[in-house]
Amino acid sequence: MVAIKTCWSPCIVHNNVKDGSIAVAGYTIAASVVSITLTIYAMNGGDSSQLYSPFFEADVRSSLYYYGLMTVAFFVFMIFSAVGIIYGIQQSLRPTSCTTIQVFFFTIIYWLWAAYNYYCWLCVYSQYMIIYKMQSPNIELLYP
């Protein structure tokens, strides 16, 4: 069963899934190269002290080395799987898509976990707003 017939990749709408899949593989390669560059920069003593940095709380002398190696290995795997997708699409081979489908499966599981945490945050925020409205002063000034 085909789920979609056209594909929206990060920048362009494609009329068929083949072109969209190749664009997604290219986008994956580009994002992986940027992430590897950022990781190697942080591992070599670059600035990782900003809050938005993925290695914000990692110690440059010890833990950043191991986390950095795992991150680089993951993104190298993503590059190989994206190249496999491009090759598999051009040669019409199904097994080359399996690695990326497995990675996307785990990514979707992570996104579902993140969406659940967002739902939990919304629940707590809603309760906060209910308490806020109940405790706000409701004073009416009556002028004579």
C-alpha cells in the first residue's frame, strides 16, 4: 500500500516519491555533515558553552570525547544509509532502504516521546492557569 504519491522534502514539493526520496537523502547527508563538523569543533575545544549547544553540559576533557565519537559514528551511519537510499532508488533495490527505515523508526519513537512530554507540559501549564485564575483577585470597585 502506497501511503503518499507526492513528496514534500525540506525545501521543495516533488511530484513523485522517487525525486522526493532522493532530495530527503541529500538533505540527510547535508545535515549529517554539518552535525559532524559541529561535533568535531566541540571535541577540539570549540565553544560548547551556549545553552542551545547539544554538548552544553558535556565535559570537554572526558565525556565529550565519548559522546562526540558516538555522535560522529551515528551521523556517518546516516550518511552511508542516505547514499544507500540514493543507490537503491537508482537501481530499484529494496534492501538498501531498510537501514534508513530502521533509523527513521527509532526517530519516530523519539518524536512520540517528545510529543508526549509536550503533552505533559501542556497538562501542567493548564493546571497552573486554572490555579492562577482561581487565585487572582476579583475586586469590583463600586463608585457612589
